[in-house]
Amino acid sequence: MAALGDDQIAIDDYVIGYGTSVDVTAFDAAAPVVVEQDKPMPREDGTIMGIDRLGGRLLTVDMDIVGRSEGEALDLLETVTGAFLGDNYRTVPQSYQVLSYRLHGTGDQRRVFGRGRACAAATLANAHVGFIPVSAQFQTITPYFYSDAEYADSTGLIPDNTGGLTGPLIGPLYASGTGAGSRGFVVGGYRPAWLATRVYGPIVNPIVEIVGCFWYQLGLTIAAGDAVVVDPQPWQRQVRRSSDGANCAGFLTGMSAWLADMRVPPGGHEVILRGADPTGTSRVECYWRDTRSSL
């Protein structure tokens, strides 16, 4: 996604807001939908509260189209409407649009994933002078907001016969044999972030552990020059081999963490890669987006 200026929004690659012919007059986020499991208290007043789950949010974008003529304004209305209605996404299950934005003075570009659900002109009364007010809605798939930038960190394997790890560790780290590699990384934001990992071969039966959070093992061999990505992010959620796109979810061992649980809180963390590598060139890359619960 291209870098945005203050008070600009991009729906996929289409930019609106300050400095464009489509001025954003309001940008608001509704509270997330709460899916609750409350039940009446038996034989007395009150409520038994179960597990609460948060659904997505509805974002509202109000705009003023300011064209130099009626024809230009109507063409801009067509473009804005097409961007929000997302014809390339709405007929494909589990495909999502990206809405990126930068609020005035924050210096931080953020994004959400979901689909545009509505876009229409409020009135065409002033279209003859090139002015059309428009309102659009965007439904997110999660209740959170994410950094537009994707952060990454990488570590390699250190064999058991090297005598252990010596700090500080500067990654990526390379070695040979069977053993483990360890490296620390820091997650920003305010809410737990989805942590995706990509294991590069050659390595046999790799184990990836995020200390204190989760671990998983892949019961397979990853060849040199190939990789397997384990991506729990709701807009991706996949376990796939890079070379041919094959689904490798069935190779996660039974005691491995569920993809839905592969989140880490803000702060410092340690990733450990274990497995058998005859060349000492295998490594694991972690990547994530800082997460927050407000715009």
C-alpha cells in the first residue's frame, strides 16, 4: 500500500481525502458486535454470563466529491462506488479488501481488512456544479486496527554440538547439524498481535516455539530453497508450502497450537527454532502487524 498523507484513506489502491477531489468529511468506527452466551439465572433474578466474543466493526466514511464539472463529478462517483463495492471480492468467499488510513498528526498509517458494504450519493441536487455528497460503509472482519507496516524478525538454527548460545544474538543466525536457534523480538501496539511464521529449509520436523505463548511442530521435511508459512491472521489463515502452494495444515502435529491461538501480547518475546538441518542454513521468519482497539 502506498504511503498516505494526513487525513487520507485508501480503499485498496484508490486514495481519497485531503489533496484529492474526494474530500473525507467524517470517518467513524462503530463499536464491535458482541456475540454473547448469556443465559437467564434459573429460579432467581439475574443473568449467567458466558463467553463474550467480539465480531467486526462497521466503519462509516462520509465524503464530498468536488469536480470541475457535472461530468467529472459523476465519473468520480462511479469510481468511488466501484472501489467500495469491490466487485472482485464480493463473490469470492474469504476474500477481503484493505482499507488504509492516516489520521491527522498521528504519523502512523493503519489498516483494516473487510469489505465495502454500501456507497451511495446522499443527493444529486448540486451535481450540476460538480458537488456530490457521498456516504459509504466498510465492514471489518475483526474488531481491531492494524499497522499498515508489517514487521519481521528472523533467526536460524544452532547445532547442539556448538556448546550453546552466547548473547547478545544478532540474527539471522546460521549453523549446521541438529539443534535450536533463539532470538528475541519486540511487538508494539496495544493488543495481542497475530504472529505468522515462515520456516525455510532444509529442515526435518521443524518445531517453532514462541516462549510463553505457543508452539507448533510440522511433521514434514522442508527442502532447501523451499519454505512453509504458518499464518494465523484471519485475512489469510493458512499453512502452505511456498514452492507450489500446497496445503500443509495436515502436517501440524496433534499437540501444536491452534491457528486461532497464535497471538502474542505487546512486548518482548523469544522465538526458538528446533529441528534437523544438515546444512545449517534453515531459519524461521516471524512477521506481524501491531494491533490496537481504536482508530
